[in-house]
Amino acid sequence: MKHMGTTAVFTIGELAKRTGLPVKTIRFYSDEGLLPPTDRTDSGYRLYDATAMARLELVRTLRELGLGLADVERALTREATIGDLAVQHVAALDEQIRRLELRRAVLRAVAKRDSPLEEVELMNKLASMSDEDRKRLLDGFWADMVEGLELDPEFYERMRSAKPELPDDPTPEQLEAWIEFAELVQDEEFRASIRRMSEWHSRLRKQDGADFGETQQQLWMAWSAKAAEALEAGLAPDSAEGRELAETIFTQSSRNGQDPADPAWRKRLTDGMAISSDPRAERYWMLLGKINGWPSFPSQMPQAEWIIAALRSAQG
């Protein structure tokens, strides 16, 4: 430490020892104009006083917070307030965090599935899609599922209107759910299954009229409740209760003089209900709920599988 008059001054080496910063870094800040020397020795070496040391500590703090050199200079020269720069930097950090969370979601999904290289590229693109891109993807999916079919317009409008809406700060679980959801609606087997389901509903609507959707939903809820009771009691689908429920379903599903005892018709009805009970369809709604932050719901698949097994058993 030297003195300039009554003021203590320090060389770069002394400043480095007091602050813990490398000499190279201090020299760089000084060369960039962020830390002008207070004075120079006769040999031209830079000297810095206590005010310069405090300025260096401020520069270090701003750099540790991630501000670039240009923003540090703006703060030091009062071209911008620290508050203004903090707001800008928070926004930049939020964007960096969002992108890092996207990457983490992709990597977690890759690790979970041991995905091949081609799938990794697809998953990364899916995770980076905008809200509009996500909506277009789903609109295209439902357009293909219902094209040319006579369906309950209100029911399928509800299907189409439920869109994935990722929040601005989605959780890793929401991002992973979106990746799985986007892959699901593009999966050819799933699309074929939902198309068969739509075709089945279209045939029933033509057979039963415009009130098919609401009537069938009410009946299914009642049948499902009976199946849940049977499952709770540990009853098998081929039990007396299972056969009784199957006969109820065949009877309540028959329309326009259809004989509910007709074996061929029973098989068609059972096969149609099996088409409508694809567990991937339920997975679709579970993933959509997770993405949108909806309350979770218990799986209905145990009841559906129990009902299908009871119907098949009743066919003899």
C-alpha cells in the first residue's frame, strides 16, 4: 500500500490480495473503463484508492448477478438505475430458466425411456413448441378423428375445445406430460384407435338418434358404478352379479326392436364397447389435466375392463 498525499492507494497486486479477484480480471475491468485508475506511478503502474476498491466490489457483485459489461457500465455511469437493470436481468434469467427446464424435461424423458437419437430430436422440438403450435397440433388431430362422421356436435366440440395450456413457468412434470401428450396424439396406433372409437359412436348415433351421446353417458355412469361396487366386493366378471349387469347392459343398449339376446349383436356391442375403452384415451385426459393443472381423477379403467369381461362372459 502506498500513499498519494494523505490518501492510501493500492497497486493492482495489492487490490487483488484485498478483494480476492485475480490480477488479470482487475486489469481487464480497468482496460474496459469500468475501473479507472486513481493515479499512476512514475513508472506508469496503475494505482487505486479506497473509492476505486468499493467500485471494484460493485462491479464484481453486478457480474456475479450475471450482468454483462455493457450493463455494468450503464449502471456505473448512471445511464440506467440498478433497479431498471435488475428488472431486465430478471426477465432474461426467467427465459434462461424456462429453457433450462425444457431441456431438463427432455433429458428426464430421454433417461426414462432410453430414447434413440431420432426420438430425442423430436422430443426437443415438442418441448419448444409455442401455445399456438400446440393448439394447431390438437386441432389437426381432432379434425382427422371426426372427418366425414355424423357425431354429437356438442360432445366433440368439448373434445376439441380442451387444449393444452402450459403456464409461463411449468413444472418439470407438466413439461414431461406435454411431451408424452404430443407424442400420443401423433402416434399412428392411438390415432387409429380414436378414429375407430369415433366411427363406433357415429354408427350408434345414426341408430339411436340425436340423444345418443347424453343417454349413453348416463347409462355408462350407472353401469360403471355397479362395476365399482363389484370390484370393491371382490366379485369376478363371470359372477352372478357380473352376468346380471351384462344382461342389463344388453337390454338397455338395444334399440329399434333389436333382440338383446341375439349372439351376433351382443358380440358387436361388446367389441364396440371394448373399442371405446382404450386405456390410452383415458391417458390422453390424464395428461391434459396434468398439463393444465386440473384436479386429478381416479382411473375408470378397472371398471371398464370388468364390464367388458362381464359382457364377454355373458356371451357364452
